[in-house]
Amino acid sequence: MAKIILRRLLQLIPTLFVVVAFTFIATRLIPGDPVAAMVGDQYDVSKVEEMRASLGLDDPIIVQFWNYLVSICQGDFGTSYYFNQPAIDMIAQRLPNTLLISVIALIIAVIFGVVFGVVSARKQNSIVDYVLTVLSLFGVSAPVFWVGIMLVLLFSVTLGWLPSYGMGSIEKDGLIGFISHLVLPCFCLAIIPMGTFTRITRSSMIETLGNDSVRAMRARGVSEASITWKHALKNALPPIITVIAIQFAGCFAGAVLTENVFAWPGMGTMITSAIDNRDYSLIQATVLVVAIAFVVINLITDLLYMVINPKVAAEAKKGANNV
């Protein structure tokens, strides 16, 4: 297992390098001047040139990229041009807020998606199956920002049940107030992965319920509930677990839009502000941290898949020994 983990970690290096290079190039293609965004409309040309030189923006692109790589290897993610704070400190302040709604949204999506998928598979070709299939298709097709706006219009504007923006605090709003601020952004973020988990669980369960082992258990008189939830669901889990990492990445991506709809103080609103202000350092640091989180989650998912499916572990071990 140690060889497999080491091999996967080494494979992450070129992936992160591509992310760093792409982000660096993409930020330089954003129209506008970061220094002009810092000083505003009224500025002195000589002062602007001086600031550009101090920030290293006058250097050739290849020199800027090399300096950026060296800084990353030394653990320096740069300083925000606009906010004049270390980028990693700003990310550390916002990342827990984005992780909070992303993890809760993923948990909601897994629970409801798996239950709906199992029910849909058990009731295959029934009206329940058709309704759940249509709802799952709607979930994977609906734009996140549109779902967010509809939720605000219904539950905040029309019914007045839930707050429409901001992040509550337990100290000021109490536990109930804090949870009420979480409901809309988390359910908005959970819609797409919930539909995906429903469809994948349904397909996997239909295949598993048609196996000879399931027929043998029915012949022995094992209850349908035990077959479904204890045996069939366990065998149907590997595809679901594989998709969890992808959906968690989707939650992170969706958080950019969701946080802006609900004014949630997380990574999404921060990177939007950074793009508006042409804050190269903050954009690059944010994307790099998110990329690292993605590859680590994918690594953990692969290891869990090996634990659940010994055949995959054996093949991975064979490949590691051949290297």
C-alpha cells in the first residue's frame, strides 16, 4: 500500500504543475491592469510604474513564472495586490466557510441521492421510478444560480421562512439562526450531486439486484429489506464512492456561483472579488489550494475504492511493483 500511495503522490506533481502554469497564463490574459485597479481612476503615471516594478510586473513573463514557482516551493503563495495581505491568510479565513457548505451539501446529496436511487431501483418502471428519474434529470440539468434565485424567491421573499444572504453566527444569532443561514445555500449546492447520486445508485442497484446471489438469497427466504439495504447496497457502493470525489469538486465549483447568490463569505466570493480587481496573487493561490484539495480527495477516494474492492487493490499493487 505504501508503494501505491507514493506512486500516486508522484503522479500528482505534473498535474499540479499544469494547474500552476495554466492559472498563471490565464490571469495574465484577464483584461485590465492590476495596478490600475489598486490605485483607482485618479493616479500618477510615475507612481504606477514604480508600483509595477515593485510587484515584479515589469519583468518578462518567463521570469515572473520562474519567481512564482520558486516562491511556491518555499511555501510563499504571494501577497494580495488589492488587500495587501498574504494570500494564504485570506484563504485560511475563507476556506472553512466554503468547506462547511460544500461538505454539508455533499452529505445531503449522498443521503437523499442514495435513498432515492434505491427506491427507484426497487420500484423500477413504476410511477415512483418515473417521478424520481425526472427529478434527478432536473437536478443535474438546472443551473446552480437559477436554483439559488428560485429558492430565495420562494423561501425568503414569498414565504419569509429563511434568510436570503449572509452567514449567521452562533454567538449573535444562536444555533437556530446559524443553521437557518445554512439551509438555502447547502440545498442549492446539493441539487446537482443529488441528481447524479440518484441516477448512479439506481443503475448500480438494478444491476446488483439482478445478480444470481440476490436470487439465491430470495430463495432462502431472506427479507427484501435485508437484501436491499444490507447486501445489494454494499455491492453497489463502489461506483458511488468513485463519484463522490468528482461531486465534491463540483460542489467547490458550484460554490463560486452559490456564494455570490447568497452573499456567503467563502472562497467563491473571494475569487470573484480577486478577478474583478485583477489580483493575480490571490487568484493563483486560490486556484492552487483548490487544486491541491481536489487531488488529495481523489487520492483518498482511490484508496477507499481499493479497500472496498480488493481486485482493484491487487491490480494497483501489481502496477506499483512493475514500476
